[in-house]
Amino acid sequence: MEFAGALRQAIQASGLTLERIRHRLGQRGLTVSVATLSYWQRGRSRPRSRAVVATLEEILQVPAGTLTDLLDDPAPSAPPVRGGAGRGGLATGPPGPGDRGRAASDLWPDPDRYACLVGQLDRSGDHRLERLSIHDVYRLDEVRRSWSLSVRTVLRAAGDDIDRVVCVHQTATSKDGEAEITGVRYCRPGRVRTDDGLMAFELVLDRVLAAGDTAVVEYELGPVVEADVAYERALDGWVADSYDRRFSHPVHDYVAIIQFEGGRLPARCYGFTAETSDAPRRRLGELWIGTSGSANLAVGNVRRGIVGIEWEWH
């Protein structure tokens, strides 16, 4: 692995923001800006000091040599091209060696943009939170162009002093505006970062969790679409045809419900999984659309990957 990729994975695994890393380096008498750290993990530049990188290994709690050994490799002349599609399917059960080597950013179409957004948030407790269940309700209006999402997540602390969780959603197509958070319950919004349809935010819990404590968070998302944007989308004939959830952490129980409002129902509806953003989707089978105008998919013991529902209109 080249240096930038290894650093990016180490930062994501640590849950530390770039600002916190900068601060901890400063406490050790080393001055490195947030912009420089960002350039290093994106491969735009490389560190010149092995001492700084060795200190980074300590801060990020990775084995000595994990990063410093890669400084001897020649810098790539261009950003590496990500591999093609992998095999389809759902990663369930205990994590295997290949999963430990994969970055959470592989679940998103633009890994660098994902890393930049979540790098601005406090994820220091994320790897110590067990996801017991996630329930999504995705509602699509009768003209099939406006959506809303309701989420309930049940968490259990696997360590002490955890006060927040970070959530990431792909919220827009190129025809949408940004999304907003509403209906927050049992927590409050922390920092929010958005960039071209990708949204990452902190939810600050009602109380600081100790090991074994549980917490429930609920929130809703919906697009902020100006009238002229909505009109442009209507002219272009854009309609939603899928919803998915991207799992960078294991979850014991996941349920997705798609609610079609106004009586306009698709011809067919399917569950699907994929291992990464660029991997092919594997259909799980056709889903029944009931008299309520909804379809649901329930999956247990999701390890990592993408799980969703797609549909075909008449």
C-alpha cells in the first residue's frame, strides 16, 4: 500500500479529526497544519520528516513502521486508480482478513470527498459503539421526486466516555439541493458537513455513555429543494429508483422500509447488496409491495457493505 492510503486508513480507524491530530502533534513540539495533513492523506504531498511520521504512528496507535516504512517507497506520479468491480454479495458474520484491509471510504462514489468530510468530525468513540439495530423508513411522494428519510438507531457502548455518534448519508442527485436534519430525538445535532450530495454529521447523545450503556437516536432527513430546482427536475423526468444504506460498522439488525405515497406504485421492487461502491449489485429477490404502498427488507448480522432496495416504474 502507498503512504497516502495507509495514512488515510489509520486516521479513519483512529476516529480522530485532523484538527485533533494537529493539536496532539503540537503538544509534542511538532507543527503541522490541518491542510498539510489533508494533503498527505490524499497523496498531494509527502512528509519530509520521519520523526513527524513516527509521532503520527503513536498518535494514531498503529504499529511502529506502519507509516514510516512506506516513506522509502517512491511517491506515485499520479493518484492510484481504484480497482474495478468486485464480486457482489452481502458481507455478514465475523469480519475476515480482507475486510480489515478495506477502507470505509470504498463504500462511497468519491472516497476522497468522504474522507475529507468525516475527517472534520469527532469519531473518536465510533469504533467503541456497537450498532444493535438500524431502522430506515424512506418515503417517496406521489410524483416520485421528493423524498424523506426517518432513522432510528440503537447503540451500545463497548467503552467509556462516549458522547456522540457520526452518521453519513448520500442525500442528493445532481438535480437536488442539499439536505437538512429535522426531527432529532434523544440527542442533538453536532457539527454538520455537506458537499455535493454527501452529508456527514455528529449526533451528541443525551448523556455520556459508559461501557454497556445503551442509547437510542432518531432523526429525519429531507432535501432542501428550491422551487426552480424542483421544476427543472420535473422537466428532466428525474425519478428516484433506489435507496441504500452503507455500513462501515457491523450492525446486528437492519430494516429498510420504502413507502410509496399517493397510490403510485412501481412495477417491481427488489432487495440488493453490494460490497463496495463500484461493485455490481446482487439482487436478493423480489419484494412484495403491500396494500399500504410499502415494501420492506430485513437483514441480520451485517458486517459491512451496501444494502438497499431498488424498484422499476411502469
